[in-house]
Amino acid sequence: INTTGYKSLFHNKVKIKGDGEFEVVTGKKTKRYKSGKTVVFKAADKISKNGKVVIKPCNNTKFKVMSIKRQQGCPKYRGKFEIVWRKEGLLLKNVLPLEKYLYDVIPSEMPTSCNMNALEAQAVCARSFTYTQLNSGRFDKYGADVDDSVSCQVYNNIKEDKKGIKAVDNTKN
């Protein structure tokens, strides 16, 4: 996940708020947080330098990344996050199933006011493009498959909606 303005993959600070309960795993230590709580990690923090931090949802929790601004404001994400320290800063990775990823690609790549056939065609193209990226190894050095900018597909610049989700679900498999 890039910083605001898609300027860098490396963050100085990552601030994440859960809309439900979630857990933060650092090494062998797990801490559970209640809905509405915010966690902050800075590149200079000791905890961040000790390897990977995993932020896992409980139930259907979504996470709002308060340290990033997109067209929709601070974006919300499905799945879990991994934060990895590098000397350049923190890498923020969103880990989730492909279909859930596409829920936030479709409205960011084309207006969901388009007719359903066009949205379904976009979903097929986006899925195919993602598979090509997964097999390319282009982001292996970051421990990732894709990024969220126009260098791959714009992901979660505009929030998901029912019509985009339906287009993805209609074209699954």
C-alpha cells in the first residue's frame, strides 16, 4: 500500500483503526483491541524493527488506514495487514483473497455507474491482469504481489459498492 499521493511504498508512520475487534501480533505476543481502537507504528519504533507486525481482523472487521488519504478520504480495507520494517521505512501490506481485492479495484478503475456488462468485463480484465502480476514476481523484493497504484491497478482509491461487488461475484471462476 502506497503513501498518500502514491509517492512511496515506504511509510514513516502507519495508523490503523478497526471498525470491529482485531488482534496485533508481534513475534509471539498477541494483543486484542476493541472496536474503534487505533494502533500506530512508526519506522523509528523498536517494535517495528523486530520483524513483522500482523494486524488481524476478528469476524468481519475492516480497517481504516488513518495515515493515508485517497480520493475517498482515509480508505478502509478488508483482510489483514502486515507491517515490515525496512531501512527506508515501513512496508504496509494488505493480505486478502483475490476476489475481495477486486471489490476495491473495480470502482477505482471505472465508474460503477456503467452498465453491468461493462463492469463484468472490467472484472474479468482486472482478474486476468492480477494473475499476470502475481506470476511476474515484480514486487517480490517487497514481499508483495502487487501495489495499489496505476503501476498495477488502482486499488481502493474509491470505496467498494454493491454494483462493483456484484460484477466481481458474477464473473468469479
